Amino acid sequence: GSDVLAEGRLVMAGSLADRGRVGEAIALLGPSAAKSVRKPLERHVRQWYVLADLYERSGDIPRARELFRKVVAADPEVSDAPERLAALR
């Protein structure tokens, strides 16, 4: 199902990023995380968070900021997203 597929992407993206292949991790998550969602589910928010982290690691601060904003808007209790967003301003 969709949740399993999203989880697989997150695991693979994490593995790529851990091996220094951040660009490939972004390419893996980017298309699915870029889709507009009216009522985001947990899987959407998790993908946005991981993608924001990857963009921050790659130095693309505007995109990281944009995705952390989406995470905070959808669920401000998710991890440290509000603090990370504040740190990027």
C-alpha cells in the first residue's frame, strides 16, 4: 500500500544520504513529496520532513525552509520541525 511504499522510500533515501548521495536521496523523495495534498497524512508529513532535512544538508535552504513550513503547518508537534524552521530564518 501507499504507507509501505512511502516507508520504503524514506528508508532508501536515508541509506543514500548516509552514503553521501544526498542528491540521489532528494531525487528519490522529491516527486512524491512535491504532490499537493489537501489533507496530509502522517506519511506525507514524514516525507516532507526528511526531504527538508536533505535539502538543508545539500545547502538548498529556501527549499528546506519551504518544506519545514509545510511540516509545521500540517503538524507542529512533529519532531523538531518548528525549531529547525526557526533556525533557517
